[in-house]
Amino acid sequence: MGKALSWVLAGLFGAFGLIMIVKFAFYPSPTSPSLTGRSGMLSFQRPEEPLALVIGSEPAATGDAGGDYRLAMDVYRENTQAIDEIIASDGDLARGEHRYTPEQLALLGKVTAHVADAAGKKEMSFYFRLTPKEIKRPYFAVEADRFQELYDILDVLVRHHVVVGGEKEYPEAEKCLFHALVMGRHMVDERARFDIVKQGLSIQESASNMLIALYRRWKKPDRVDAVKEYKGGLLEITSQYTALQPVIWGIESAWRCPHPGDVFNLAANHEDRAIRVEAIVVLGIIKHGQIKRGDQRIVRKLIDQKLRSGDELEAAAAEAADEMTRKDLRMMDREFRQL
């Protein structure tokens, strides 16, 4: 009996050992996450304070603000040279060496009128509704720059109202900054692309700083405190995006990703779509690096899963990763070196 039991146990251990050999030989484990396993790293972060804290009430109008922003961008695109010349003279305005003409102010007003229309609306859908439904090299969301251009125009008008108009035009400067805050919040709330969310946070921070300076000039300390509280409420989400940028895009020479396990974790499990989309795109870079077989297997698995995603942004990101070639990587390398 004892000898039979020994043979059974030996057989079981042998079978287990064979299974483990097969597993490690044919199904090696992928790299584990090293930075995104901590509590909160995969959670959806929201601005902690309502816009009403600063602007008095939440935007509530029906309709889609994306269309208004697109109209504003169209005006800028049709008058790029003239508007860029106005923005370039901003420093001279601040020093009292320059004044904008009525025609120049009217041109800026054509842009900001559309931004003002957008600021009254609760919702914005922009990316993939008013842009091509594809993600291509260099994989940066250029729409982030288009929104920044709108903010730069608002910024110029704020300085005009403060420097030229004086205290009687402080309400107009305040209104421009309110519109900038709403635009930044729209960009964040859409959660379309990592770059757009980051730019939306940056715009809100910049507008908050300018509002604080304005209210100090205006001698409204209660308003200063409210803006500071709102700005502080952006800290958690800003910190998360700042921390994850080098995790996702910290690509080293020869397109080696130093944190593949974390990219896998973010692509599969993060609650924020914009972060998932960015990580999915980077799977296309990882697949061309010198990675172990377990990582190759999980990259293929994740891309295939996301290609079938019901979310069109995730599916487009997976398509970009799937189609990414070594030639794309070489072109990206050349493009980034020229920046």
C-alpha cells in the first residue's frame, strides 16, 4: 500500500512538473506591473470642485459645445497669420507700447464669440465626432494644440481688457477666463485622448492663475480663495496624468519600453478611457522592441481584444498599434528629433 501511494505521489509530482515545464516553455508569463499596482493608480480621477464654485453656476444649455469650438478653430485657421501677429505683439501691449486696432479686436471677437457659445453648454463631444476617426503617426492628438490656440486668443483679450480697459473692463476679462475654464473642463470631461486631457488641465490651471491675479487687482479676496480652492481640486487628476506620462511614453533608445507590465496593466484595467487609449497605442511600439515571449504574447492578446472593443477610440488605438511598423518607428524618431 505504502509503495503504491509513493508511486501515485511520484506520478502526480511528475505530472505537475511536466505541466510547469510546458507552461514556462510555451506560455511564459508577461512582465508584471511595477509602478501601477499601488492603490489608486488605476482609478478614475475627477476634478474635486464644481465649476460653479468659480463661475457661479454649471454650464447647463443643451447642444454640443464641440461644434462651437470647431467654428472658433475654423475662424482661426482662416485668419492664422493675422491672429498670430496679434498674439505676437502681446508683450508690447503689456509694456504699454502697443494697442490693438478695432479691426484686430473684431477679428479676435469672431473667434471668442463661438467659444462663448460653447461655454454655456453642458456637454462636449469633439474627438472622433469632428475629427477623422483614426489614430496615425506621430500618434499625438493635435487637437490639443487647436484648443491651446483658442486659449491664447482669450489670453490676449484678457490682457487687453486689463491693461487698456482698466477696472471698468475687469468684468470682460473675468468673462474670458470663465470661458477658458469651461473649455478646459470640457476637454477633461470628454476623456478622449491623454494629450487633450492634459492640455485641458493646463488651460484650467493657467486661467485660474490669471483669475487670481485679476481678483487681487480688483480687491476681491473672497474670489481669490474660491479660485484657489478650485485649482486645488485639480491636483489629484493632474498628479495622476503627470505620473503616468513617463510610464506610458518613457520609451528609451531602440524603442525599448522600460515599464511594459505597467503599460499592459493600464491598457487592460485603467478606468479612464483616455489613459487606456494611450497605453493601447504604445503596445504597437512595445511589439517591435526586444521583449520576452511572455510580453509578445500579452501584446498580441491585448491588441486583439481591443480591436473588438465596443469603444471606437479603443478600437482605433488598437488598429494603430496593430498596423504600426518599424518604418513608422523610424519616422517617429526622425520627427521627434526635429522638434
